Amino acid sequence: MRDKKLAILVGGGPAPGINGVIGSVAIAARERGLDVVGIYDGFKWISSSSFNPAVHSVPLEIAQVSRIHMEGGSILRTARDSLVSKGQIDQNKVANVKKVVEELGIGYLVTIGGDDTAFSSSIVAREMKGELLVAHVPKTIDNDLPLPGNMPTFGFQTAREVATQIVKNLMEDAKTTGRWYIVVMMGRSAGHLALGVGKSAGAHLVIIPEEFGERTVKVEEVCDIIESSMIKRKALGRSDGIAIVAEGVALKFGDVEEIEKMLGRPVPRDPHGHVRLAEVPLGTLLKDEIARRFEARGEKITMVTGDVGYELRCAPPVAFDMEYTRELGYGAVNYLLSPDYSLDMKKKGAMISILEGVLNPIPFPEIMDPETGRTKVRTVDINSYSYEVARSYMIRLEKKDLEDEEMLTRLAQAANLSKEEFKARFSKVV
């Protein structure tokens, strides 16, 4: 297969470091004598009968990519199209991929993306039966792919760095103006980014979907947590603060129909069927309910909501992600070309990871959830030491607050309630 080309494509949402992987893969492959072709817009065109190589692909030379690792965005763009339609593998799309691969003489494919792109990549690897060897480089600012050794997905560290600065600025504004901010942080399935930013910036409260387990919750319950934290903060002498809520909390409000009922309109979905959480005004839903409660108690509260997410995805990568993506890209090429890995293993396809400083390809079957057939998701372990530390620094109503008579008195006064009323109202939160 040495006369075959190596192709690169990017799927899913942007993340800092994509260009670092593209450049690393292209340079490593070119130096080993392979022609490299970039595929535009993920699986969108390569799985389409209208694929035009002159428009939808581009040859990649070392001179083109040697310095792109410092840039945000993706020179190959990206798209969320997949090889799945209505929950089933779309055989027409798979056939189109096979046709393009044969016409362009592609023998190796490196995909860059999150769990949905990984799933499409695993389909290609399985359907091509060794005629195309596939390596997937995991990418997401959500950090929700199951990498060994608790390694982050590339892009996460940059996103956390940029988001932390934004939250720090908002905290200063909150302190200056005496207001509360409710910040909804990007993170579809897991609260890693919200928690990481909250810990780094010292946010007063962070709410992530993992703390609710498998059960569904109501908007009112999330408001109870935020409201009680605001009251506790007031009892401690401050009327300002910042609460970070992971956007994935919205998916805990029961089924999609429940969300649409609250909004009074349909919620858009992406090509994979996922709810576009950015279209759910979670912050506004929470703010309006909390404001109503304060008003009912004869109090006024100034709250501002904001969403943090899109401004992180194409940020220039920090040094960690620049270095990390170079290792991942080199590792993808090494896996595909090195005799150290058997052909039987390569036929299955693999996700590229680094474990304790060593290349660690994980065969696709090992990262798939046997129940869903989709890529496994890594969530925040709320029993971990890391979460214990994060929780300990939050201004959050605790059981001991209700058992301490002096603190209970202060809390009740701050809420304009009797002690009995306060306990009855908020005891379920602790």
C-alpha cells in the first residue's frame, strides 16, 4: 500500500489544535514518501455522490502546513455530517466513501473529531475490510472521550484557559456592580469544561449534569441550588457572585418534548439527532424563575446570563495542545505505517491516544458502548478527589448549615424567611 495516498478529514465542532494534527500528520506522511490529500468538510462531500476532487479536496505539502500548528480553526474546515441516517448506517453514503477512496487511490485515512466522527470512522474501517486503514485522533473541548490515563482530549486545555479568563473578567464585573452572573458553559454530555473552568477561576457555584446521576430533574430543582447559594453568599456578606451551569444540565429536564414545552417551540437538532443545546436558553429559564422567587419574597436581585462556548473553539492553541497534537498526528501515521502493529489490528481501525508518554492505539471495538453501538462517553466522576476539591470551595448550601443554629438564623434572615420556612424550603437541596 506504499503507493496509496493518505487522506485527512475533520468532523464535528471546531477545537483548538485541529491544525496542529493536520500539519503533524501531513509532515510525517510526506516524509515517509506518501502523497497526502486533505478532504474538506468532514464526511459531508466524501459520502456524497456529488464529490468533486477539484473542489472538495486539496493536496497537502509540507510547505503548506509547517506552521499551521499555532493557528486556531481548521484549514480543512469541518462538518457534522455522518454515515448514519435516522439511527441506521446509510449504505449509500458508505458506498460513496468507497468510490471516492478508490478513485483517489487512498489507502490510509486519518479522521479528527469527537465521538460521532469516531463512530463514522469505525464504520468505514469495518466496511472497507482492510482496503482502507483508519486512525482516528480524538478531538473535543468537552473532554468526554474515554482516553486512558485520564489524558485530556486535545483542545480542552486551551478551551479551559480561554474560558477561565472570560469567567475571571465576569467575576470582577460581578464584584464591581454587585450582581450575579449565570454562565452556561458548553458541554453536551459531560461537565468537564464547566468544572475545570469553575475550579480555575474560583467560581462560587458549578452545576454539572453528573451530580444528578441517571434521574431527571426539573428546572425548579436547579433553581433551588442556585437560589440557596445566592442566599448563603448574602448571609456571608456579599450580594454578588457567579454560577456556572454546564449546558448538558438541560438534557436532565426529561425528554426533548419537555424542553420544547418550556420554550413553547421546537428545539433544532444536528445531523446526528442531538439537541442543539446552544438553541436552548438555559440561562434565561433559570434567571427568570429565580428572579420571580426573589420578587415574591419582596427582594430585588440583578442577574445577567451568558453563554460561553463558541468563542473557545477556534482559539489559538496553548503550548500544551500544540505539543500534544504534534504527538497525536505523528502517532496516527506511525500506527498506520509501522510494522509494530499487526494488519489484523489495523483492519479494525483505532483511536490514537498517548499513555504515560507512549503511543497507545485503541481498537475501535474497545471504545464502543455495547448497548448503544456508539462511542463511549467519559463523564465527571463525582466520587473523585478532583470533584471533592471543586465542591469544597463552592458557596453551596450544606447539611451543616441547617444544623448550625447561628448560620441557620443568618440564612433565614437573608432570605426573609423564618428558620422553619427556610429549612422546609431548602432542606432537599443539601
